[in-house]
Amino acid sequence: MMVPMEQHPSTAAPADPPSADTSASSPAPPGGGLPQSLTGFRIGVTSDRRSEDLISAFERRGAEVMHAPALRLAPMTESATLQHDTQAVIDAAPDFTIITTAYGMRRWTEAADAQGTGTALHVALDGSSILVRGPKARGAVRAAGLDDDGAAEDERTATVIDMLLEHDLAGRTVAFQLHGRTDHEQIARIEAAGARAITVMPYAWMKPAEDSELLRMIEAVIDRQLDIVTFTAAPAVDAFLEVAHQYGQAEAMLEAFRSDVTCAAVGDVTAAPLLDSGVRPIIPSRWRQGALIRLVGDHLEQHQTLRATTRHGPVELRGAEVRFPEVSAEPVRLAPGPLALMRALVKAEGAVLSRAHLLTVLNQCDSEHALEMWVSRLRKALPVSDVISTVVKRGYRLTT
């Protein structure tokens, strides 16, 4: 799904549990509500499952959304491998079961029912001690008529394995529902404790058939045509970064994320690959899609809405749109270059910005000639061109 921008285009939708490092967590959004309008802002959505909910929430408030799934969730319900692994769990009657995601638990039991082994799987799991990664996985376990013996407070797989390792595992069998890919590190920990691990993968992360949509989003980040990009699963972040590296765009993209384009991650686990790349995302205190939506709205309203007073009254810059409410009721949408220049001038609140300074802060502007062109285009785009003043031999300023 792609919504045109410029007309502009713009967690797993979170994969069931979130995915990295509480040091980057943001406080809960004030007031618990969404701003009335996200008009003017441009948001990138990288999730696949439940992405329609995320996109709809932003679009209802006026944002323009670019959608490019970094990975797609592929259910394995008809997979011969899943059938084989399910039968292995039934035959082994495991001592412990690890459930990492609600989505995985639901797909697993649905597949077993379709294969005629649902009752036998229920008996096998009911006879084991079940540990879950978080409240959503617990809900799915209980919906299946089972109960658990504990959940990780931080919703991390490593923490669930820590809980498991508190038991004597020598000679025991552990059924381990994987989160879309083989978790070699955690499997090795289980086996090092003397247990046999039977892994079950009810769904898998799959790369899109083509990279074109993802490349468009990466280029939109580099060109500052997005204000914020949302991530809801760590594997999707890894895939996003991998494509950027593959096409030689990683350095420019990461520089944009560190300066002008905000990253939003649904939770600490999702944020980990971004942090490892030197990008500090915003993270809701509650690792859920609804909290992510509220945080994105609040962040854009509080940190990416710029206001100043000019000789023509107030000016407001929201995303790619600039408004002079006392001059015109219609907002003006700016191209990336003039937009970056306008942001710098509004932030300066009437102070003179030298050409040398502007060439330093405007990342895509590489010469004084290019800067002069941006100034000219900005003046032509605005309803009041004289709001941008040239100060002879010094630079440019917003006319206050």
C-alpha cells in the first residue's frame, strides 16, 4: 500500500511482543490522547501484520503515510516441517514449553487442529510447565485452555530463558516456539544446561519479493521527505538496515535518522538494532501499538511543530507544510530543500544565519549557488516572499 507524497508517499504492526534496551525509553505521552491533527506530517510505516491499523490511525488525523514492509510474516500452518516438529513435541511430552508470541501460539494450535493433532498437542503442552514472553503470549495460552507458570516482565526471550535456567534441565525436554526465525543463541543456552530443545516455527519472517518499495522509503528518509519512521519488530529493523547497506545508502540514511528524521520503535527489543547503529529512537513506555501511535502523535506535535512570529503574523511549520494563518487559510507544501531552509530560519526566530552556517546545517545543500536557488524557490513558494530577508554580506533571516 503506498499513499502518494508530494503528493508525498509515507513492530510487526508490532509483532506480538515488542522487540531492545530500556535506556532509550521515552515517558508516556502526556494526557494519554492523540493530537487532533497530524496534517502536514509524513510518516513511514515498515510493518506488515496489522499495518492497516497503524496506517489508518495516522491517516485519520491527516498524516501522509508511506508504507513499505521491511519483512512479511508468512504463516507456516501447512508446512511439513511444522507438522513434523509438532509431532515431535507430542511424542516427547516436554517438561517445559516456551511461548514467545501470541501470534505464534495461535498459528501453532490452528495448524495442529487442521492436521488432526490439536487434542494431542493440547495434552502434551498441558503436561509441561509453560513459560511465556509477555502478557499477549499469556493471553493466547489461556485462550487455548492452558495456563502458564510465569512471564518475563521485560517481554524478552532471553529473560524467559533465564527463568527456564533456574530449573534443573539435565535430561529434560523443552519445546520452544520460535519468533519467526531460529534463535541460535537461546537454543544453545538451553542445550548447554543439558536439555533437549525441540523448536517449532509456526510463522517465518520473509523478505519482500522486491526491494523497490523499501528503497523508495530509504531514499525518502535521505531526502528528508519523511518526518518519522515507525518500526515494530527487530527483524524488520535488521532488514531495513540490510537493504540500505546493500544499495550503498546506509551512511546517508543513518545520518538522516540521527539528525532530521525521527525513528519510533514499539519497544526496547525492536530498538536494539537502531541503537547499535547509533540511532536513538523514541519508545513508548508501554510496548504496544496503541501507545506507539500516541507517542508518534505527541512527538510530532511537541518537537516537530515549529512556530515563530513574523512581520506578517505567526508562522507555523508542521512537517512539510508552512502556514501563515493571518495571510492565507491554505498551507503551503515545500520541497525538501526549501523546507530544510525554512526550518533553519524559523528555529533561528529572526537571527541572521550566515551562508557558511547554512551550508553546514543544510545537509543536502553543497554550494552557495545551491543555497541561493533554495532561497529563491522558498520565496516563490511562500504567500509572502518578503518574510525571508537577505542581510547584505551576512546571510538570511526570518523577517520579524
